[in-house]
Amino acid sequence: MTEVNDMIRHQAIAWVIRTRDADFADWEAFTRWLEEDPQHNIVYEQALSAEDRFVDLAKTINRVPDDGSKVPLPANDTLDLPGSVTNRRRMMFGALAASLVVAVSAGIWTQMPQPYDVVTGPGERQVVSLPDGSQITINGDSRITLDNKKPRHAVLDRGEALFTVTHKDGDPFIVDTGNARLVDAGTEFNVVKDDETLDVAVSEGLVIYNPARENISLPAGKRLHRDTTINRVTVSNIAIGQIGTWRTGRLSFTGATLAQVTDALQRNLGVSISVTEAIAGQPFSGVIQLKDRDPENLEPIAALLGVSVEKQDKGWILTGDDAVP
């Protein structure tokens, strides 16, 4: 129960931060999240209450001094103060208030239980904005551990995430994935981890794989794949345009096994998909378009993969054409 509560608390905080963004437009998804569970609205309102002291600070900034003169503000700074807790979620702050938004985000971050987990279900995604400006886009069926005492550190326990890291001299961003460490000084890279493999693809900057051991440098356009079952690491080229395309509903594969493809489909479609052992190691290279795809009809995807698919009580299973019924 604690893990579930922590997850709801994190989701609520993420929604508070996102809905305060002037460019936020995903009100439909936000409303769906509120309606999923009565606890969501309660925790969201609790997160909103944390901003009260920052609203008071804004009023102080715009105060009238004792001598009756107005405290001057820069010509390009405007501030709209929210009138109620309910209206705050739709309030758009001006240039001066932007600094207060950062303060609210940092303040909420420090109130999180430490460390804490961000867990997504199949088909669910979350975007976590860190105090230093870095951002983690988390794909479905994934788990990441964060800690405000270590704001430049994350642990990917399982699943997939795209890290967009803000450069900070002398303070690299570190991602731990089991017994492998990725050190980054300001870049963008995608990481996929399961029980048997680790896959790292760099789209910008430079990532160092296990600097204390292998010390493998991965510049933009490089991909590292590690098979933990045989402890083998391979490095290959990858088109930068293929990295992180899952965010737009396009899955790109180069020499991936059908087991890996199945995991990716399950993460992104939100349905249970498995593959028979007989074809799990079969390789696949290509692009699968998921946008507007019906997750209840996997036959077109199976045809693209060159396999058959069967509907079962708990989901789908990919099989070879010669599978015995």
C-alpha cells in the first residue's frame, strides 16, 4: 500500500507542475487521471496546498511599502495571483512568476519521501522534471528510483526511459541499471533494461558505460547492447532519428529478438503479449507504427513480424506458423 500511495503522490506532484506550465494543454488526460480514483483528487489538492507559501511570497514581492509608494517591477514582469485553490490549476503566470514556478517545483520535490519509486503500468507514460532542469520520459511497464538527496542520480530498475540531461560542470548525471553504470555530462540517451539485457542508445552528447571497469565511450549515434546471460557487450551504430521514437508511436528495431520486440509492444500498447520459446530468439529489423493502432488487433503487427498471433484469456501470444494448436 505504501508503494501505491507513493506512486499516487508522485503522479499528483507531476500534474501540479505540468498544469502550471503555460503551454500545458492535456486537460483531458488530467481529468481522466482525477476520475480514475477518488484518492487522486485528494492527493492532488494536498500537493496544491504546498504552493500557498509561494503565493504569499508573490504577494510580498508585489506589496505596497509603508510609505505608500509602489514597489517597482521590471517593465517585462507581470504577476497574476490565483484567487482560489480550484483556479490555481489553470492559472498562467507571467515572466516574474516563472521564477516562482521553479521554486514550487523544487519545494514539492523536497517533500517527497526519499528515495521514492516512479512506476508505470503497460501503456502508461510519465514525464519527470528534475530540479536541475533534466527530464526523464518513462515508458510503460517501467520502474525508476529517484532521491532528492541525489538529484543527479537515477536507478532504472526495469523498463525503458529517455534521459534528457542538463549539463553541469563537474557534476555528471548518473544512471545505475543493476550492476552497470552510465555516466553522462549533458546529453540525451535512451535506456532499456530487463532481466537479461541492457540497451543504451545515445542521440546527443556522450555517455560513459561503466567508467570504473570497461570505460566505454558512447557518442551520439552509438548503441551499446549487453547480454547479461553471457556477459557480452557489443557497440554498434544507430541512426539518431531512431532513438526515442516510441514517444511518437513508432518503434524502430535493428537485429532485435522477437522477445525484445514483444517487450516493447507490451510497454507501449498496454496489453499482455508473450512469445513462444521456439521463436523468441528470432531476429527482426524494421519499423512498427503504433499510432492509431488497435491494441485488440495484433494481426497486422504479427504479419509484419512474419509470425502468427493468437488471442488468449490473458492477452496475446506470438507463435511460429508451424506451431501446434
